[in-house]
Amino acid sequence: MNKKDNLSKEIKNIMEEETFDLTLSQNAFDNIIKHRKKSINEKIREFLNREIEIPVAPAIVGLAALFAVTLIPKDVFKSYDVKVINMGNSHVIIREGYEVSKK
């Protein structure tokens, strides 16, 4: 077993000595990085860091529509049958179909 361990260490040392002064060009380095298999964390990080372009005008219109739908009560546009009865100095208002909206 000692011979196997020594042989692997010797081969490793020889390979390190021969490749010590070698450098990769930027193109080769970029190519290796581009074509390697990415881990799940890197894929998630790339997806989350992706730049999203949203046109300004449709975004403003969409936000305004969202606010209008959420802020305006449902019963604002309903028509009510309103009857006003005058009794001397008092007024009695009778509404047909009036419901209180829930928020």
C-alpha cells in the first residue's frame, strides 16, 4: 500500500510541477465557465438576479386600475330607488334595495 500511496503522490507532484506555469486564456476560461454544469443554487441565484423590464405607461395604468378596484366600494355605482317624504319641517328618506357593503 505504501508504494501505491507514494506513486500517486509522485504523479501528483510531477503534474503540479509541469502545470505550475501554465495559464488559461480569458476565452478558454470563459468557455469553461459557460459550459460547466450549474448547481441548483446557482440556477436559483441566476433566476432571481435576472433583470426585468416593465414599460412605464402600462405599469401606471395597471396600478391605477388595481387601486380603483380595491379602493372604490362596490355599491358606489348602484342606482337606488329613493323616495323623499316631506312632513312639516322633517324629511323622511326611503331607499329601496339598500345594502351595506362589507370590507
